[in-house]
Amino acid sequence: MQRRLEYASLDPLFNPRSIAIIGASSDPTRVSGRPVQMLRDSGYRGNLYPVNSRRDSIQGLRAWPSIEAIAEPVDLALITVPAAAVEEALQQCCRMKVGAAIVFGSGYAELGEAGRAAQNRLAAAAREGRVRLLGPNCMGVFNVAARAYVTFSTVFSSGWPEPGPIGLISQSGAFASFCYSRARQQGLRLSYGVMTGNEADVDFADCLAWLAMDAQTRVIVGFMEGFANGDKLCAALEIAGRQGKPVIILKAGSSPAGVETARSHTAQMAGEDAVFEAAFRQHGAWRAKTLDELFDLAVMAATGPLPARPRAGVITVSGGAGVLISDSAWHRKVQLPALSDAAQRRLRERITFAPVHNPIDTTGLILDDATLLPDCLDALATEADVDAVVGFYAGMGTSDAAPAMLTALSAAAARHPKVRQVACVLCKPEVRNALLDAGVAVFDDPDRAIRAVEAGAAIAAQLGGTADSLAVPSAIPFTTAPLPLNEAQALAGVAAVGVPAVPVTVVHDADAAVEAADAIGYPVVLKILSSGLPHKSDSGGVALSLRTAQQVRSAFQAMMPPINPKLAGVVIEGVVVAPMLQGIELIVGLHRDAVFGWVIMIGSGGVHAELLGDRVLRLAPVTLTQAHEMIQGLRIWPLLQGARGRPPADIDALARTLSLLSRLRPEAAVSGIEINPLIVQVEGQGVHAVDCLIA
Amino acid sequence: MQRRLEYASLDPLFNPRSIAIIGASSDPTRVSGRPVQMLRDSGYRGNLYPVNSRRDSIQGLRAWPSIEAIAEPVDLALITVPAAAVEEALQQCCRMKVGAAIVFGSGYAELGEAGRAAQNRLAAAAREGRVRLLGPNCMGVFNVAARAYVTFSTVFSSGWPEPGPIGLISQSGAFASFCYSRARQQGLRLSYGVMTGNEADVDFADCLAWLAMDAQTRVIVGFMEGFANGDKLCAALEIAGRQGKPVIILKAGSSPAGVETARSHTAQMAGEDAVFEAAFRQHGAWRAKTLDELFDLAVMAATGPLPARPRAGVITVSGGAGVLISDSAWHRKVQLPALSDAAQRRLRERITFAPVHNPIDTTGLILDDATLLPDCLDALATEADVDAVVGFYAGMGTSDAAPAMLTALSAAAARHPKVRQVACVLCKPEVRNALLDAGVAVFDDPDRAIRAVEAGAAIAAQLGGTADSLAVPSAIPFTTAPLPLNEAQALAGVAAVGVPAVPVTVVHDADAAVEAADAIGYPVVLKILSSGLPHKSDSGGVALSLRTAQQVRSAFQAMMPPINPKLAGVVIEGVVVAPMLQGIELIVGLHRDAVFGWVIMIGSGGVHAELLGDRVLRLAPVTLTQAHEMIQGLRIWPLLQGARGRPPADIDALARTLSLLSRLRPEAAVSGIEINPLIVQVEGQGVHAVDCLIA
């Protein structure tokens, strides 16, 4: 792939004025014949040049013997010749100054080293000839407005789509076809679809940047298996962020099993999944966990404004649904603020049989009183300080009540453009589409409606926050003594650049240990110093909470061989004496990711914390604000704030240390720095690195 | 409601041979006219008696002036008269020995005390007259096979349904209509639907038991807001379990917000949500968290066999989908076992371009080679030891390939009746329905397909395990000294019935504390003894890890007033001296639930544990086997097993104590017993209650 974004040169790929199909077949059921048929029948208005040396016409169109025989300029060449002839065809494209070329054929990097070499030759030829290359092993591209269907997917056999605001990028062709069909079933309309396959040249990031700059595309949805160039991907996401366009990505490989499956079939580099997720979040993109979520958020982002905050008014025609929606909102942290007293009083004159809260339960009365729905929608939009109104309208979209519902919701969407209308309702397709056109997001499960509000508000906040995330703190060069370092040396290394560390004294006999403890003040900790020993406490190499000189002396003796047989044969560099600090144990670390470079991590420490799986990652460096956000994202955040009457921890000091650590740029030999534990004391008493590993 | 299950008498309600509509209207758009129209037009073959004293005919049917004028016996009377006349109409039904009556009208218990009194009068009259009463404030019942639509729901205006295997019970009428419509959209068919409303007599449990005994109904799905009589509900669930019928319930009120919303509109008693979930699980029912889950599991349970274990073979037409499915399987603990070597070799001759694993990725080859899909399905079903085959077939159900796919999947389902076929595929409705008829479960999101396998296997295991759960351990009467008890007394109380407790000594001065500590052996713990003080550690009333006599003496002095100002004015009954035990802290408790009676709980202790929200509940008593299952359900289970080389905890002793505690039946004054912490030591060293509260 191109190392840097070069999206401007993708115009001929996405928006070709002329298309040549090299190796065009007369048989429309074949991969080399289907695009000819589609382009001929779709209404594509550019010039079309089937190239086939053995025929005068292909599917009723004049055929050219070679691309070189075409007198006019060719924007896009689709290469569908047999594998052995692909390279030569691409060379001809280069000579003819074609803008972009697509290779459908497989048998390249996804099949191993020989294939990768062939693919690299194609990439080099394209680069040298300044032809942008999509593929190989891909399913092409389509532009709905221009009716340019340069793909062998069969999904369009059920009818040509209408153009819409959603750009679709998928590394997998078959999956893209499925996505396209699901989008259509859900009433969503696309601007473009591009299936990037092996990405020898044009890749996910290039397409993302191009679609971000495209005027027709307002939302970008993607399916990704992996990506090797983190900088390039981040640059593309930033362009989308600056354009204010939501990006929603379903990324496979969220588990070891998925990564293993991917290894056997894809040419993509997997990368560490959690780092992708951090990068997406940091650059304003939303990672969808499931296909349902991808499309629910596409509905939300493509058909109307995103709610600025997760605050919703709720109206239902079923009390039971109101309870379910309240449950969902509580679990997903969507607030349901109270209606103003005045609005409650007003509505209570209409809805006499039940208290009027948020959720408002209209029961079947909504069908008898034509102004009740509009009035409730107005009351919620104006008198509850909400950014969305979620309505449960049961099966109204399939019944005689559909026109009244459509009118009321469309009017409310128009009257209150900042309050998003979300409907949980069953509809006939035409009613559903009319609702979507009016800016109403439509779902058929109450929990998915609430999730869409939650995630929609999060996307809006991410897009709003992009500017801040672009303020990059300066890097701090970090060099240490030659590796390997024992923990005392590592601790001294990070302390030298400003990370607060406990004062440690390295001793070699019990007398010195007692002397050091007396100087530090009790209680103290003793720890074996040994670069090669990973879990010192499992080997009896740690003694905590020593309160007297006598305890220090006996603990020193007890942890050394031969009294401690577990350390027999271990190279012991000394014993560390350090103060025993009270506080909350955390782990912070900086490590080098193969795709995205330096990554900063914070997690909770201790044995329960492993079960919590409590860690937050970001691409380094992070600002102080971002560091605070990371800390607030921890599951133990309530503990840091001071749960159950405990004093709050020194969160400012923690954020400062986290941001500082994230700015360190270690020399090449270092793959990571891990401080474990970092003890956070109560407010005003700071944080202290107690142990450190520099690998 | 009836206190005990009396489901046999519901035959006239569910399967009426004759129906009278008291207050029948000529206007089919009215609540009192719609059932007449539906019963007239549906093809219902029983006798129909519109009752209206002011007309000779109603909607073309002969009308009767009163129910007493009808000469033939009436199975079911629908009462649609105005509120003031309902009681008299019900009395007439009693006199005429009608089998069952339905009251649609609202304004009863859901509106407060006066309404509740009126409802109680209806219930008493029905009980006395031996008429089963559905409602009030309900939407009636329908029997699809008999075409008996005794409801005012408008959902059937879009066409009469075909009968199917799913019985639907809902306390909410509007929500039931929505569920019915969604079921139909998803291709699911119902046997009966019943909407129980206020449940003055016939309730959720009665209907559940009746449907469990009904031959047409194979699966029961329910929507519940609350239920007051736990014993009755459990009895009904047990009948369904013994009949081997899956029960899937969407229960609202899983959050404080939901409970609050419910309070304002429902006549149901909410009960403690977590106890409902425990009761469902214990009696073989599955609690669905969302409507999607309810219907996905209904698809799974109603259209074919449930997979015995969560083990699946996977076949995909898209490598990317294979990765997503592997991810889902990993997160949801569905195993994807390897294909046998022989099968791998055989398929590798056909699928040459990629390694053949599980998932098998056929790519587009599946469209070119008609025998590939059947062969892959056979290989997975027979050579990977799986109970389900999950296939990702993209949009095949909407394309020309649909018939081939349908044939292959139907044949595989027939050939391998114990291996469930699950398809993630987009379909035209007729293809989807044909797949469902052939026993193939159909979804359009890969993760939902995997979740259906996971939950389907769990339901199968629950149904299989019902017999064990019926073995009830004997109860142990538990009486204590008169309440309130301080913690030493409470600990002595549970120790007296066999719960292992730490030996504690109560002292009143520092000398006695030292003497006790010397006798117990160091390290020890000191704790203030005071019945009224909830969080002793927050008040400086606890000192841990005291290792010397001197430490005990100074700790004693430091925790007493006036040195400890936090305890000034607190009634101090003494100071407890106890050994300091090493181990894992748990909380176990027994409490009286208003709906289900005694409930046993185990949870993890300590401050991180609160964040884990780690607790497991069951209805008491539990067998030793069930106690082990509860322990294995804890999030800290890996810790108890011995994570990172630590020795395993004494799990057998823990299970024994949990089962023992669950068998205690305290006297009426006691609402609960909580042991916190219960320390579990390493294997062979048992468990010890360290503190106990009897409230």
C-alpha cells in the first residue's frame, strides 16, 4: 500500500468518466461479463470500452482489441483477464495513462510468499505508472449516483438502488455484499461502496479519506479485518473528524480465536485489537461490536442529527414497554429527565388514567385523540431538556394509524431540529422509509433504540472533541543505562524524567536492611532484586508491612537462600528496602505497538483487578484532559473518587504522571515501560511508582 | 389471584366451544364490536352469542337480550359492558355456569385503592361462582387453531395467522400485540396468545401451566412485569420443565428506574428482580434481556431441536464473516472444535485456495459447486463433535441460489437430527419460512446466531437439569436468642447449627485483650462490639494483623473513646479478639424475599468486589451440587480455583457451608442472616465465618 494518504488521485476510481473492461466476456454470469452487463443496463452515462481481442462486440457493445486501441482517455480500467495476463494488462494501463485500475483476481498475498511477490510486482508497476490500483482479490467499487457498478457482486440483480449519504468500505467483498443487502432491507441508502481486498495500493485509509472529502457522503461505515499503517489510518480518521462525518467501523479480530481464524485467510496484518479500538475512539470513530450495532448507528447517523447528549424523553403506547425502556436507559446510562411541572399538569388533563411522567404512557388513547401524539412530542422536546425523543409506537406503522404517526413524527422532527426523533415501531417498508426520510430513526427493539441514543450521543461528543485530541503534547526523549535493568535501575530511570517513585535503598545484608528501614521510617517493604525473576511474591521474595527492626531482620533472613529454597540458584542482586505506602494500586505502561506506535495504558492492579479486566488504552502522547478521561474510564473510578466515605485519591497527580509517561519516547532498544504498582495516595499526597520494568 | 395453580379449569378460556359477547356492539371499530367481527369472520366454528338487550341482531348475527336468554351452555363470556354494569354481568355468568369470563375494562387495581376494592369484588364473585376470570384491564385471549379471537387487538386486521407451536403470555396487552406482530414478521407462528392484565383471578402462572400441558404448544414465551406468588410461579415452571418445554421470559424491571416506572402504571407487585432471575434459572426458564433475545430464542426453540452443548461447526462464504463468528464464539464461550484430519484432507481437495479449518471458508465457490455445501454440512455434522452448524450464507436467500441452499440445509437438518442447523442469511420471506419449517434457525446478524446457540444449549441443559433441582434438601429450624444480637452472639448462633466460625473472645479491657490474643496465637484482629454500628472500620473500630502483645494493647487503647473520637457516644458492648485468617473474602447470606420466600446468596467480598457486582442468588434450599454451581458462577471463580500458581481454595467446604446455610429456616422475627466476611482458606483448611449479622 501507499505509505501516505493520496486520496485526491482516487477520483477516477470512485467517479470514472470512462471505464474499460479488459478481458470482457460475452457471458453475463461470469465475473468478467457481469460488470459489462451491469454498466450497460444501469444507465451509466460515461464511456464504456469492453476489451476483447477475439470479438468485435461484447453483449451488444462494440469491443476493442486492446486498451491501446481506444482513442479516448480511460479513467478506470477493470482487469478481468486470467492471472498470467494481469501484469501485462496493468502495464498497458500504465502506458495509456489510465487513472485507476481494479484487479478482481485472487491468488496473491492471501496465498503466501509467491503470491505476495506477484502482488508486490503489481503494486510497484502501478506506483511507477501512476495508476491507482484497487485489489487484487477484491470485488471492486460502485458509485450509486453515477450508476457505475464496477463489481461482480450479484446484489444488484434485485434492482438498482437510490443514492444516499452512506459510504461503505469493506476489506471483504462477500461481507460487503451482505452489508449492502442488509442496509437495503433496513431502508438505508449508499453513496458508494468500495471493497479493497488485498490493498496492494488503494487501502481502507485512502478510501476513508476520499469519502470523507466527498460531498455526497455524510456517514462512513466500514468493515475491517486489520491494517498495518496506523499513522495513515489515523490521518484519514482525522480528515473525517474535521469534516464532521461520523465513521462507524465493524472490526473483526476482537478475540484470540478471531485473530487465529483471520490468520488463515487474510492478507491483512491483524494488529492488537485493543489498540485499534483506542485509536478509533481517539480519532472520533465508533467501533461497532456487531453488525446490528453497525447498522443501527448508520440509521442514527445517516438519517438525522445525532443527539448532543444521552438525554431522552420517552413516550409509549404500552406501560410495559415504558418499563423496558426505563430499564434499558438505566443500564445504558441514558438519562430520562423529568417533564416540567407545567407540562405535566397540561398533559394530565388529557391523560387522566395514569400519572404523567417521563416515560409518558398514552396507552391506546393515542389512537382516539389525533392531537395527543403531537402534543406529547412537543412537551418532551421543549419541556424536559432532552436531545432525543424515543417513542414506542408498537405496530402503528403496519396499521391504519400509520399516516397520523408519520405526520406527527415528521412535524416534530421539523419543529425541533435539535431533538432527535427515534421510533421503536413495526412498519410496512414504505412507512419505514418515509420516517427515515423525515429524519426519524426507526428500530424494532426498544433496547436497540436506547443504545442508538447512547452511542449516537457518544459519536457526537467524539466528533466535537476531535479538536482537543489534536493538541499533541511534546515528546520527551528517554534514554536509560544499557538494558537489562533491574527494578531499582528502572525506577531510577523513570524518576529521572519526573515520574514520582518511592525512595528505595538496595542492601546486601540484614544489618544494612535494618539501617535503611530506620532511615526510611516504618512500616517498610523488603523485595528481592533480581532482573530475571518475574513474580517475586510467588517465590517468597517479598515481605510487606514490616513494622519493627526485628521484623525487618527476620524477614531478610527468611527470604534469602538457603532458608528460602525457592530462590536457590537465582542470581540475587540485592534486597530493596522501601516504604510501605497505603493507597490504591494501579498499573501504568507505555508500549510500542506494531501498527500504531507508542501506546499508553492504565489499569487497576491487584488480584481482583485481573478479573475486572480493567484497563484503558490510548495512542501516546495524551494531554492532561485525555489522561483524566482515561482515568474516568476505569471500572475502579468510583474507588478513586472515594467510595463509601473514603477520601478521594490524588487524581490530578495520577493524570499528570500518566500524561508524562505517555510523552516519553524511549530509544530503539526499549519495547515498553511498565510501572506496577503505581500507588495512588489520598488527595494531595501524590502517586508513587513502586516497581518498574523496562523491557 | 388464585393462590394455587388451577390450570385444568382454563379449558373454556383457551379452547371455548361457545362464546357470548355481553354488551356486543354493532360498530366493529369499537372494543365491544371488534371481537364480534373477528369471531364472525375468522372461521371460528363454535357457537357465537352476541348479547345486547336493545337489538335483535349485531353485525348480521342474531343477538340475545341477556346471557340468561341463551338456551345452550356458554363456555366463555366476554364482558364488554360499561364499568358500572360489569359486576352484574359477571354475576349473571356465575348463575349461568359459564366456564370463564373476560373483562377488558380498566379502572381497577391499576388506579388505586377504590379500583382494587372493585377488582377484589369481581374476583370474589368469580371464585364463588366457579367462573375463571381473565382481567380486568386485559386484552383477552386467542386460539389460532380454533380461530377464536377473543380480543380487541387490531393486529389481526392484516390477516389471520397460521397455527404454530409458540404460546404467548403477556401481562401487558399493547406489548403482546407488538410481540405478535414481531413474531409474524420473523416468521414465527403462535398456538395461543393470552393477555392477563390485572390478574384478578387467572394469572401468568395459571396460563403457563395450562400451555405447558397443551399438546399444540411446544415453547412458551412470556412478558412479565411482576408477580406476587413465587411458589405458584415456580410450580408452573416446574410443570413446563417436566414437559420438556422451553420457557423464555422477558421480564421488565431489571433496574431501579424500571421499577419506578412500573410503580406508576401497573397493578403487579414488582418483587426483587435478581430473585426472579434466580427462580427462572433454577426452574429451567430462560430470562431474555431484550426483545431481540426473546424472539431469537423463540426461533431457536420453536423451529427445531436445541443444541445439547454450545459446540458449533461454522461454514461461511466470507472469510471476514468467519473471523466475526470466531470472535462471537470466543466471547460467548461457544466452542468451535476442529474437524477430523480425514475430513480436512477430503475437503482440501475441493477448497484448494485456503486452509480448511472450522470455520470452513468456501468463498464464492459454494455457488459454482452444487455439492460443496452439502459435503461441508455433512463433514461438520459428523466429524467435528458439534451440536450445531452455524452457516453464514450472506444474501443467498434473496438470490437465485436460494433453492439450492434451502435443499442443502433441509437435507442436512433431516440427515443429522441432533445437530441443529443455524443460518445467518438474508432471505425473501418465503425462503426464510421454508428454512424455519425445515428446522433451520434463521438470523441476519452473526453474533445473534452464535448467541442463539449459546443460550439454546443453556436452555437444553436447564431442562435436562430440572430433575436434580427438584431434590430438595431438608430444612433446619433455626432459632436464636431474642433479637437484636451483637455479632458475637450472631456468630455463636450460626456456629451452633454447624457453620464454621472463628473462635472469638469478648474482652473489656486491654489486659484481657492481650491475654486472649496470647491464647489464640498471633496475628489477631480486634473489633469493637456494638449492635448498632454498621461500618466499624470507618469508625476506627477495627485493627487488623496485630502481631505482638504490645500491638494488641496499643490498638485496644487507640480504638476506644476518648482516644477514638469517632466512637464517642456509641454503646460499646466490648471488644472482640479473633485470629487473623488468610484467605479469600466472600459474603454469604440468606434472606426472606417477599415473593419467593428464602433466598440464598453468595458474593465476593472486599472493595473491588463491589465494583465486580459479583453475586449469585438461588431460591433456598440448594443441594450441594447447586451450591457448587453457584460458586462456579462467581466472577472470582478463577481466583478460588487457584489463579497464577496459587493453591486452590477449599471449595468443598464452601459448598457445604452454602448448602447448610440455605437449609436454615429462621423463626418469623428474622428477615435475614448475612455472614460477611466468610474467609475461604486453602484446600483442606475450610471456611470460617468472621462476622455475622442476624436482622
